[in-house]
Amino acid sequence: MELRPLMVRAVETSNAVVRGIEPEMLDRPTPCPEFDVRTLLGHLSGWMTEPARAAALKRPNTGAPDEGFTPEPGWAESLTERTRATAEAWSAPDAWEGTASLSGDMRMPAEAIGGLVFAEFLLHGWDLAMASGQEYALDDDLAEALFGQVSSMADMGRRYGAFGPEVAVSASAPPVDRALGLAGRDPAWRP
């Protein structure tokens, strides 16, 4: 399934969760053991905004991503505007052609970076929804695309520490649950 036309829907699905996070939720744990809600929002803000947009536009990323996160007034709208701009950049057909870089001189096929960006938004959207007690429902196209993308990158994700060990999930489980298991998340996780 082609991810490019799904990128804006993926980001808007996660943005809906971000807008539902209240300041008192920032210290809650997430399914990612190394991240609480605050640090996960910092991760999204640091990597999935300017660096990911620069990669889509084939521009150099200036400097290291800032993963610090301070909940100043309007923080959710600011973050969702920046992630929306990233999604719109990745919606252009030429964003997926050639090579691109999220940081420094390390170039990868743009298609691989676009797939990573797509999966990061949806997986971390689920992480934030579970941590903040929100519903997280993906439409059939997003669910199937997420499963396909995570399936294609799960081994590499585990090798580089982006994913935890695979969690066993029934082959008859919904695609989202199977994607979560491949990405090292327990679909039944709750704080």
C-alpha cells in the first residue's frame, strides 16, 4: 500500500491525541519504557517536525533535533501545526524519490525515511493515547498500511533499538495489534 496519500491522515490521527493531553498527564508512563508522556512529546517535536520535513523537501537538516519539551501555552497547537507541515511535505510524490537524511550526512532511500515517519506518528500516537487514557482507532487503510510498514522494518527497528523485543500477538488479531506486537508493544498495555 502506498503511504504517501495516507501521511496527512496518519498525522491528524496522532494530532487528535496530542490535543487531548492535559498538563497533569505529562509525567505518566508510556508503553515505551524510556519515555514518559513529556519525553515522548519531546521526541515527536524533535524528530518528527523540522528534521522530517527537511528530509521530505530534500533540504539539509540544520543542527540536532531538540527533544526538550516545555508545555507553554498553545504547545499542542504549535506541535500539531509543525507535524501537519511535515505530513504535507511527505505528501508530495517527489518526497519519496531518491535519498534523504534525517540528520547529518547519513543518507537513506527517501522511501525508507518516509515509511519510518509514517510508522513513528502512528505508533507514538497509540503510545500517547494509551498513556493519556484516550481512544485510538485507525481506519482500515491506516491499520493495514501500519502493519505492512512495521512488518517491513521490524528486524531493523529491533537491531537499532527503535523497537523492543517482539510481543506475541495472535495471527488473527487486528492489523494494529499485530503491528504493535512487531514493534515491541503489548496491545493490552495500560498505565
